[in-house]
Amino acid sequence: MTLSNTLFNNLTNKLKLETSLLQEEKSYVKNLLNQATYLKKLKENRPKNLNVKKFIVHNNKKENLQDFVVAYIISISFLKANTTIHVSDTQGNLRLFYSAGSVELSGKQKRKRRIAVSKLISLVLKKATFLGQKPIALHLNNVNFYKNLIVRKLKRNLYLKIIKILNQTPYNGCRKKKLRRKKYTKRFR
């Protein structure tokens, strides 16, 4: 008797768990459908200025549009002789800009990427209090193997939604210029 009772209990518990997971998935699908219909309506109306304060109704609650829209863009660029960081909103208005010179690095120090990036990120986190926990897109230009360091430092304090990595310099570099051969001439005495 006890064996059949335990088997029955195990089966009912598993069925309850599966039904709760199905309910969860159903709510996710409803949310996605609501978002898709809202975006279709936006595309049909084509407003020039996307107002972030519009709402989506889901399960008798109001959900903010910010749940799936990026608010700010942080772009970090490694140039040949400098390191720069830009913070802008989604319309392209520049909010903050710092280079390695603004953290008192000069000359060849600006090319020391690890030091420059860590100082720039800490400076931006101090100055950009408006970022908060808003969704942010991170654009990395020519960072190569420093991308893990940058993402780790920014993830501690900010909510990164999208990360784009743009490497413009090839790994093996440009083709070298062909060397000219020296002409040997005989000297007459």
C-alpha cells in the first residue's frame, strides 16, 4: 500500500510541476505577443519621436516599454594613439565623452589599454548617475582581447542589454610595402 501511495504522490507532484512550467511559458508567450502587436502598431503609425512613457497592458498590470528598449549607448574605442569612451542616448545626443587625456594620461601612457580603460570606466560610473539600472547597449571598437575586462567591469554596476563588437583592424595587419633592391655597380679605379 505504501509503495503505491508514494508512486501516486510522485506522479502527481511531477504533473503539478509540469503544469506550472506550462503556465509560466504561456505567460511569456502572451507577453511576447503583446509586445509584437504594440511594435506593429508603432510601425504603422510611424511616430518620429518614440515616446518611452507608453505602456503595454499585460495580466491587468501596466508594463513599461523600457523592458525591451535600450535607453543609452556606451561606446568604447581603441584608437592607435588614444582610448575614448562616449555615452549617448538613443537619439544620438552625446551625454558624456572622455578620452585617456581626461584621466591624466599623456603620451605613450594613453596606449596602455588596461590602465586607460579601467580609469575611464570608473570616471564614467562616477559622473553618469543618470544611467542607473536602465537598459544599455555597449559598442566596442577595436578592443580585441580586452572585451572581457570591459564587460566584467560594466556589468557590476550597469544593466547591459546588448553588446556589439566592431573590430576594424585585421588580426595580421596590412600588407607590408615591397622592399626595393639595392643596385650594385662596379667601381672603376
